[in-house]
Amino acid sequence: MARKADEPLVLGIETSCDETGVGIVRGHTLLADAVASSVDEHARFGGVVPEVASRAHLEAMVPTIQRALKEAGVSAKDLDGIAVTAGPGLAGALLVGVSAAKAYAYALGKPLYGVNHLASHICVDQLEHGPLPEPTMALLVSGGHSSLLLAPDITSDVRPLGSTIDDAAGEAFDKVARVLNLGFPGGPVIDRYAREGNPDAIRFPRGLTGSRDPIYDFSFSGLKTAVARWIEAKRAAGEEVPVADVAASFQEAVVDVLTRKAVRACKDEGVDHLMIGGGVAANTRLRAMAQRRCEDAGITLRVPRPKLCTDNGAMVAALGAEMVARGRAASSWDLSADSSLPVTETHVPAEVDDHGHAHGHGHSRDHDHVHELSKKNLYEA
Ligand code: KG4
Ligand code: ZN
């Protein structure tokens, strides 16, 4: 095994939504995880406002990078690479991170790795529980995504088995919290209320669990509507809404479906490890139910600590370090943000021409071009 000092030292930048995250890792070791969130600025709108997020990223970027370097106790010149979320996410927000990563990578003469946000949510668990088994089954549940992914190689081969056909799991938490007037984001506050409530108080529907439904797809829109109707009926009858019971019963419906389908996928594919990632993986009840159901099925569960489940830069650095360790191709200087980057594209390598030359990257540095591009992106963001 490689000595610690030989493992790649990578800085990762995450700006796909409302968190400006900068993480630094050495191989599978977390050295720094600096996050500046603009969530409070969005709260009064009940959701993330893209322009507000982009501006906040711009303001937070340099201080957050400096904070991460200080926390890690490393010098930027010792980095082996700079990784950045290239997508999916909010276009303007992603552009700020991509532009910053290009500027730092170029100025420092380091390779640049544009990586996939979703693959990063999976890869981050290497910082917590060591190398990912190959293949790993991953349940990815966040504000924008709910998917079951089979990952034979997190740097190059991630296969979607199923995903939500309407709302993401986190989105359902956020919407139900809004109906209950609990504020934004809804996940953490519903999680808290649910602890005081009875999960069996109300039997809410479990989407796409019928015998003819797609086995690995999810649907949370019907559940959200059922919860909203139930609350409306209570209010119309002049009765008090039992917030804790509604929160617990709604959460139980989401968690029941997520864990049931994830365990089923592991069994069907003969995979004995399940990884859960994304913001919703911070949910207490999801973690507990997944633990129990995995134990019953002989599956080893891996869930990172809550701070590594929600968006952060360490996850991007973790995937970047794995790209370096496995000798994956770096990105070119014309790397751009792709708001709908498919999960199958674990990273955005430079295109290699017929002569085996990577385009626009490495030694052929077009200084003015990069500089203008970064400036342009920063202004547009
Ligand atoms: O991964 P993430 O930080 O950002 C996206 O990529 O979307 O996930 C944010 C989502 C939000 O919808 C938030 O309500 C949800 O994760 N979330 C939770 C919890 N903490 C965050 N959902 C349920 N329970 C939680 N404890
Ligand atoms: Zn995320």
C-alpha cells in the first residue's frame, strides 16, 4: 500500500446549489472541509434562488479556499490537482466554481478535474469508511435527485438502475415542511419533529410499490399531495394539525420506500454493500431503518456522517483524488459547467484527438484564452 505522503493531495470545489464547499483530501484522508452556505438568504423565498446562490458563491469563494488551505495546513503549491463539480446543478452557480477551479489550477500549474456531483456524493464515503467495495450499490437521495446506482468503479462506471419519476426525496421533505409552515430547508426540521411523533399515526401512500410498478423507480409527488390534502382536511374541520405525527408518518412513508427498494436492488444484483448519500442521508430515521433492513438481509451499510452527506467540497476532492490515483485523464481548460451532466459521466476528461493529444490541456496553455474565459464566466454568473 502507498505511503500516506504518496497519496494524491487534492482540493475540491463544490458550488452546484447553495453551499460553497472547499475540501482538501489526501487519498482517503479528510484534511479540511470548509463550507459557506447561503441557505439563510433563500429561506424567505422558500427555496434556492439561483441568482442569489451564484452571487453568494462569488463572494465566498476565495475566503473559503483560504480557510480550507489553512485548516488542512497545506500549501496550494503542494496540491496534485484541483477538482470541481462540473454538474449537475444550477448553471450559474456551477460556473462560479468551474471558473475559480480553472483560475487556481492554471495559476498553480495543476491538473484540473471536472467531476460529477452525484458520483462525488458516493465517493465521499471513502473518507469515512475507506475504499468503496466494487461494485457498490448506492442510494442517492438529495434535494434534486433520488436514484439507485450500481457503481462498479466510481471513477468511470456508474449505472443508473432507477430514479424518481417526479419529485426528489429531499424536495418532498421541503414541500411538506412548507405546507406545515416549518420553513426551509424542510428535511432537518421534519426529522426533528418526527422524533416526537408516531410514524404509524397516519398511513400515507407508498409510491410505485405495486406489483406492476417499476421496481427501482421512485415517486414522491402523490405522497406529497396526500399529506397536503390530509392537512387541509384537518384545517377545514377546524382541528389542530398534529405536526409531529404528520412529520413522522410522512417521513416513514419516504424512508420505507427508499430502504425497501435499495435492499431489493442489492439482492437482485448480488451486491452485499449499500452506500447511502446525498442530503436526505442525514435523516435519522432513514439511517436507522436502513441499518435494520440491511442487517436482516446480510448487507453491509455505509453512510457517511451527516456533514459529509449534505453538499460539501470534501466529496469533490475525494472523487478528484480517486481520479488522480487511478490515472484518469484531466479536464481541458475549456471545461464548462453542464447543469444536466448525466450520472454516467463520472467526470469530464479532455477529448483526445486522433494523434493522442489532449485538447487544450496540460502543456499547451493558452493564457489569455483561459483568463478571458474565467473572467467571462465570473461576470455571467
Ligand atoms: O445533497 P444536498 O445537500 O443538496 C442537493 O444536492 O440537493 O441535499 C439537500 C436536501 C434538502 O432537500 C434537505 O431538505 C434534505 O437534503 N435534507 C434532509 C435532512 N437534511 C437535509 N432530508 C431529510 N432529513 C434530514 N435530516
Ligand atoms: Zn448534492
